[in-house]
Amino acid sequence: MTDVSKQPAANDRALDEPSTPKSSQWQLFWSQLQKNRLAIWGLVTFVIFFVIALGGLLLTSGTNPVMNPAMVRLQEKLRPPLAEPNIETLKPAEIPATGVYLLGTDDLGRDVFARMLQGAWVSLTVGFVAVGISVLIGIFLGGIAGYFGDRQIRIGHLMLTALLIIGISLTMAGIYRWGTVCLGSGLLGVFYLNLSGKITVKSGNQRNYGWLQKKALSVDTLIMRFVDIMLCFPSFFLILTVVAILPASIYNIMIVIGLTSWMVSARLVRAEFLSIREQDFVAAARALGVGNFRIIFRHMMPNAIGPVLVSATIGIAYAILTEAALSFLGFGVPPPHATWGNILSDGRRFIFDAPWLTFIPGLAILLVVLSFNLFGEGLRDVLNPKLRERP
């Protein structure tokens, strides 16, 4: 006979044991992402694009590259894809490494396949670096607006900040005399206010600075109004104007695109911080005496990074598209670097004689931008608990 006294203990152990096996956050993320086939297709396309771009860097860089995208073969100009080179008229160094012109040649006889490989790495670099700059700025300003938003800025602080900004601008413009005066006045003002505040705290006497101590506006108002002003400018035309003024360089393009596309990240981080800062774990960290910036970047930022990742993924596609548009207009990465935009620009003159010069880079831009957008949409669905499919 079965011992009845042992059954309740066995039932209690069965109730204590979990009904389903535990899964890590990565397993849960991957299982949710697999349900979105378009997001998986975008991820696979991105991985292929990354491998091609890395291979392009290895094959087209150096003093003696395996594939030279800048090699001119005038006798081989406008050859169609998969055309075999005329070995009798070419030097051994001019023969393509693949043995055929996989994607044809352009009007100067340059191998389009080699130029596409080099352009893939340029597009990838511009996309990731520009988005990295914009995300860093957005996280910093959005975090400050969301966490310190209620704090008031006084008129004296605004005046000192304006003096410092004017001094830095004048110094960078070469007006060293007035720039030094503004910088010196601003630094002296900061030192005076800091020293006066310490004396006030030690003595316990409240000092009155008159209208300089009057509250002007909150931190959140200042940052978000600056975001609104930046959003009023047409981004592409602003980038076009700045790039036309600055010297042509791939680094200038990365910096300009990054400095003009951080507003969305700042708004997303601010919105997340406004809801997170009132939660219990933030109050507990404050009670334990944890510093503000440690609370922001150690405790709050990991909980607010999800929407930023989605924005960054879609922002990479925007940066690649912007770089291609700038190169198409002649304001992008300067020669001898090949980009998909300038390959497309060179091919528009031969759209009927050599249509592959237009269709190949155009199709590559379309696929890469579409893959980033699809993966970003899938990532948004996975990271947002309200949009997840319930089992």
C-alpha cells in the first residue's frame, strides 16, 4: 500500500518546481525575433552586407591591393557584367583578380565589382560612426533632460554659459583677443559663483545676488526647446550646407550626419527617463547615497536603451542613404574613394548605354536600407513588451 503521509510532501515539491524550464533573456529575445520572418531576413541581409564590407576592406586596401578599384583601363570601358577581359591589350597587373568583370566596367574601365566592395565598407563606416555620434549625444542630453528636468536654471548661469560659448566660437574663428576676453570673463564668473556658494554653505548666511539668482527656465525646457529648434531645420539641406562649407572628407561627413540626427534619440531617452525616475529602485539608489550620474548610466540607462537601439538601427539606414545622396550630388566622400553614391552618379550619364552602372548600386542601396528598416521594426516589436505576441 502507498504511504498516504508522504503524498502531501510530494505534492508540495511538485508545486514548488517551475512548470516550464527557465530561459535566459537572450533565448527569450531570439525566440521572439524568430517569429518575425521579415526581421530575420533583414538581419541575414545585414550580416551578408557586413561580411562583404569587411572583405572589401581587405581586398581593396593597401599599396598593392588584390582588387584595385582605382585602376583605369580605357580600352575596357563600359564592358557589361560577366565580360571577359581582353588579355592581349592589358598588362598582367590590369587583369581583374576574378578573371572576369563580374559587374562590368565604368566609363574609365574601372572594375565596378571592386568599386562596389570599397563602397560597401565606406557606407558601413559612415553609417555606424554617424549613428554612434548621434546616439551618444542623444543619450547624454536626453538623460539630463529626463533626470534633471525639474531643476531650474538661473539667469546668471545662462549668462556665463553664453559667455563661454561665444568665447569658444570666437577663438575657433581666429578672433583670439575677444575670444580670450569672453572665456576669461566666463571662467572668472564660474569661479566666483562656486567660491561664493561654498562660503555661503560654511557660514550659513544666505547671500543675495539680485536678478542673477532669478529662475529663468528648467533644464528640461532648455534642452527640449533646443531639440525643437534643431527639428525645424530640414536635416538634409542643413547637412548639404555644412558639407559644402567644410573640406571634403569622410570624417566630416560622419561628424555632420551624427551632429544633425541625435534629436530622436534624445526624445526617446527623455521619455523613458521620465517614467523610470519615479520607480522604487531609483528611490532606493538615492536613499543609499548613490551619485546622480551613476544612477543615470548604471541603473536607469539599461532600462531605457531598448527604444534607442531601435532608433539606432533605423538611423544607420538613414545615414547610409544620406551619404549616398551626398555622393550622388558631388558633396560626399572625395575621390579616389569609391562609394555607392558616386558610382550611381557616374552611371547616370550612361543609363541607356550601360544601365548596370545605375541599377547595381541603386539595388544595393535599396536592399541594405530595406534590411536595416525591417530589422529595426522587428527589434521594436521584440523589445516592447506591449507589442510581443503572447504564447
